[in-house]
Amino acid sequence: MSEHRRVVLKMSGEALASASSDEVLDAGIVERFAREIAEARTELDLELAVMVGGGNIWRGTVGAGVGMDRATSDTMGMLGTVINALALQDALEQHGQDTRVLTAISMAEVAEPYIRRRAIRHLEKDRVVLFAAGMGNPYFTTDTSAALRAAEIEADVLYKGTHGGVDGVYSADPRHDPKATRFDEISFRDVVSKDLRVMDLTAITFCMDNGLPIRVFDLMPEGNLRRALSGELIGTLVR
Ligand code: UDP
């Protein structure tokens, strides 16, 4: 259908949480994401790496806000992303996908360490790569980690799946401003100068400096993840 592509998908941790209970992981949602990824990969030649967030379990700023050491609290957040990556791995394998979790914090009994060349080799062998523990450094987010990994593995595009009900980049927050309009495409410079919240600023400037386009789309409606991965022009392209 379309040419060969290598992409990184950033999936926020909160997207995996249950909307109807206190559970940090909703098995039904995780299964649906896994199914849509499997469907997209049977439709086209797609090398896919996923950076999984951890906000459904812990965020470093929460601990720091109540007096914890920031680096310790961030490490807790990174460990949360490993739990999410393992859940997604399990669901993907149930859908027949060969996968590898690569962690930025070594835990040899659980997953392989992140090694750039090994990540690329897994992709070439048609395995879905799941990046866990962000980039392994406190004070960063998984958005920035996704951008870094995408550049390292020379991905064509970074997909940023949102979960807050906003399906792209708008001129203002559409949840508060009825006149807000969605951009089909926007430049990095405009995102920065207009202070539009797409990803954190570190991630945006990294992508700008490295010429890495970002497609922002709503992860939550049924079928959207499959459509985005299949190359449909949904959401907003930042480049
Ligand atoms: N984190 C970190 N370094 C990284 C990636 C993540 O310290 O390279 C920590 C940080 O505390 C963050 C938490 O892990 O709050 C969970 O990641 P994030 O907030 O990006 O998850 P998401 O919002 O995507 O669910």
C-alpha cells in the first residue's frame, strides 16, 4: 500500500489507564492498542518503535512537589514506564507480534538494555521495539526521550498520540476557546513562538534542531491509531 517506513510512536501512560475505575492499566484499552498496531503492520511495511510513558503510575514532579528528591522521584516515574511497556508487550505478543522491550535503565532479568544498533537490528527483523525507562536520566520526559530515540534510529516521523480529547494542534485550547481552529500542518517555529502545547518544549526544540517531523493525533477514538500508523493524514503535522 505505501512505501517502507520507520516510525516512533509516543504513547502517554495515561492513555493506558482506565477511565472508569482506579486501575492504572485498562486491559481492554491495552488490547485495543495492540490490535490496532498489529492491523497496521499487516497492512504495510512498517518498522515500529514505541516509547511508552508512565504518567498513569507516577510523575517525577508529583514527588518533587511534596518534598521528595527530584531525581529519585523521576527514577520512580521511569520504572513506571517499564510496567506499561511490559503490559503492551504482552498484548502485542497475543496479537502475533514479535516484540522486544529495551530499557534505558539496566534490568537484565526483565528486558534487554537499550543499545542503538540493537534497536535498529530488531526493527529490521520485523520486531516491534518498546522503549522503556525513557532515556534513563531524571529531569526529562518520555516525550523528549521519544524524540531522542527517533533521531537515533533515524525514524521518518514521530507520532505523538494524545489522550486529552484534543485531536491535533489548535490555534488555542479548543476545550476553552470555541473559536480555536486546528492546523493540518504547522512549523516548529510557530509552535514555539505561539506557545502551543504539543509536547514539552525540550522535545519540540530537539525535533526542530534535528528536522524530525511530528504528527500529533488523538490516540483514543477506535481506529485512530491504526489510521495514523497506516499513513492517513489525521491530526496535525509539525515540521
Ligand atoms: N522520566 C524521567 N526521565 C525520562 C523519562 C521519564 O525522569 O527520560 C520520568 C519523569 O518523572 C516522568 C515520568 O518518568 O514524569 C513518566 O514519564 P512521562 O511523564 O513522560 O509519561 P507520560 O506523560 O507520557 O505518561
